[in-house]
Amino acid sequence: MGFEIMTLKGSIESDIWSVEAETLPAPEGSFCCRINVTHGAPAQCCTHTFAHHRVWANEMDAVLDGLREGMVWVDLKFRHAFAV
């Protein structure tokens, strides 16, 4: 009998942006996190998906830090620190 791998997901949303974080299994029983950031009006929506640069021992830490990293990305984008 095989085991199904489950992931932990979290999201934070506003009217003009959203951040989603999803954990993925990493080597040696650790976890990594994929982050998806969406922003802009529906007609001009921009999406950016990236992997967090860290690996964690548990899923809760991975998804919480992934959400924080996504919020940093949103903050920098709205401060015009970079253009996408």
C-alpha cells in the first residue's frame, strides 16, 4: 500500500494582490516551498511563481516563511523596487 503525499497550502489576499504558498517534499524528509504572487487589475493581471531559497524541517515553517517571502515580494513590487 502506497502513501499519498499531501502538501500544506496557505494564502493571503487583498483586492489587488494575492500570495499563495505550497509545500513540497525535499530530500531527507525536509520541505521546500513554492510561492505564487498575483497582482494587478483582472484585465492586466501579472503572476509570478518562484521557489523559496530555503528548506525546512517541517511543513508549517515552510508555508509560513513562504507566505512571508511572498509578502516581501508584493511590498517591493508596490514600492517600484523592480518592474515585471
